[in-house]
Amino acid sequence: MEEYDVTLVGAGLAGLHCARLLGRKGLRVLLADRKPALDQVHTTGIFVRRTLEDFDIPEDCLGPAIRHVDLYSPAHRVLHLESEHEEFRIGRMAQLYDRYLNQCLEGGVKWIPSATYLDATELNDKSVVRFRLGSATKSIATRFLIGGDGASSRVARDLQLDRNSEWIVGVEDVYEEVSFDGTPRLLCFVNPRLAPGYIAWIASDGEQAHVGVAGYPNQFEPLAALEEFQTRASKIFDVRYARRVERRGGRIPVGGILETIVNKRGLLIGDAAGAVSPLTAGGLDPCMRLSTLAAGVTAMYLETGDPAILSQYSGERFRSKFTSRIWARKVASKVNSVVLTELACAALRLPLFKALAKKVFFGRGSFPDVLMKPHPSAS
């Protein structure tokens, strides 16, 4: 049976980033994903300024910068917001995944595509992990197991860690050859009928346009809502003559970072850990920061064997930072009146509330900075 120091299940942004950091530390790392290739992307891929400043996102994997946000009410009354900084960039995610995968391979990470995770069982001080590869089953042994396998994580189940219980569902179309005369911008549409509990959006950087809706699954039908949204928004942004290159969709956890996301056998990253901001365009920043911390904690734990190190990765440590956002999410989930939503949008045009809106979209308070504490044995 093959043995590894770390096995990561799920090659999304979280899994790829964590795997490449662990590979650079000289650990024996296995990265597995059920997809045969990484060109099947499920995330919108909007990077905020703080992420772009702090992480090495390759320039050619990013679209032009976005400084403008337009917030539309149900009646399409618009609030224009503009930042002095380059706030957002739309990632070319398939290209970025391929780049990160190549960096993983250069760092010695073993890559297994088309590997469906089955289960993991504890055996002495290791876990035996089973994958289905076509009609065959492959078992490997690993010292540490990391779940980056999405909102409904099976790794979390087998490690007996917390699992997401609240999520919205989203679907979006990606267009190229878009005829759009305006400057690159992010357009957010608040309408509890089209996107109950969340928003509809158009993110256009002049090269690509991402058009999507998301909301609570028991309150709307995503595909029908997307079609209606594209029709209703056609006077603002017409994609009838654009070329649709992709349709994406999936679950988005909105309960915040889960409390118990680590134990002696492994930990969770990305959506599996609930690392998605409940506010606009913050999902990829906590994904990157939490994965960075996960790699550091994992490497130090495997080097020293000291379980006290794992406490640095406690979900309870982060949840207090997100109290206001979690409550904002709960309030938003209860608002289903178009009239009240219209009034709330009107209030945002007042100077005080407009300043608050700018802080939400352009602020740097996504995921808290977390520094690893050195181990006492470190020189």
C-alpha cells in the first residue's frame, strides 16, 4: 500500500493552494479529485484587492481590474459606487488551476484525477483512504487527511468533523465576445424573488462576463431564475449576441467557518470548512488564507507530533470575527418582500448608508490575518 504524509481530497482552489505549499515543504503529498481534468470550474472566481496584494496570483490568470460597483434595487434603481483602488479582478480559473497544478507537480505532489473518494478508516496512527478509479478500488495510507471536497464533504463525515448544514445554491453563465460599452464593473441586483436571500450579479471586465443568481434552494428554481434575470437585465447588459462558453453551478455554504474543522487525523479547507464570506466577493480570500494556515499547521504537526499545534486551526477561533456577517446573513435570509427591499436600497443612497455600502464592497475586512505561533522546539 502506498503511504503519504498528507492526502488532499479535492483539487479546487483550496486544495491546489494547500497542496503546493505542502509540496514545497518536502512532504509526501497526494492530491486527488473526482474530475478527469481541472477545466470544470464551479466558482465565480472574483478576487478582491486584499487577496491580490497578499498572494501570488499569476497576472495572466486575471482579467482587467474593476473599480466600479453598481447596486440595483428590484425596480432597477441604481446606486453607483467607485473606488480609488483596483478592487476586483475576475480570475481565469481553469488557467489558474492548471498553473497551480503544475506547481504542485514541480513540488513533488502526486496527482490522481478521476479518483472518487469512498471513505477513510483509522488504522493505528494512520488513515486508510479508498478511492474508486474507474472499475477498480485503490487504497492508500496517509498520516494526515485534508478535505477540500466541497460543501457536502465526505471527508468531514469520516473524520467526524463538523459539516455544513446551511447553504444557498447558485448558477451562472460565463460569456465571451461581450459587447459592453461601459467600463469594467460589478453589477449586483437585490431582488428577493429572483435571488431569495442573496443577489443576482453581472461581473464584466470587458473580456468576460459572468451572469448569475443564487439563493435559498427551497425558495426558487435557479435555472428558471437565471433565464428570467438575463431577460430582465437585458436593457442594462445584453448578452443575446455574446458567446456562452460555460455554465457553472453548485452549493455555497453560508453558515460561516464551522466550529470543529480539525483533529489528530486531519482537517477541512475551502467550502468543506465553511470558508465562504456571506457578503459579496469575499469567498476566495478566506479560501486562500485558511488553506495557507492549514498547510502551516499540518507541516508543523507532522514534524513535531504535538497535538497542541492543531488548536491554532480551531474554527471557534475564527467565528467570533464573523459575528456581524453571520447576523447580516440571517437577516437577509428572512427578507422576502420586494417593497421592503426597495426601501432598503433607497436608504443606501443616503450619505451615511452609502459610505457603509462602500465599506462592504471595498473594505479589507474579509478573513482575519492569522499568524502561526512558533513551536517551543523551534530554534
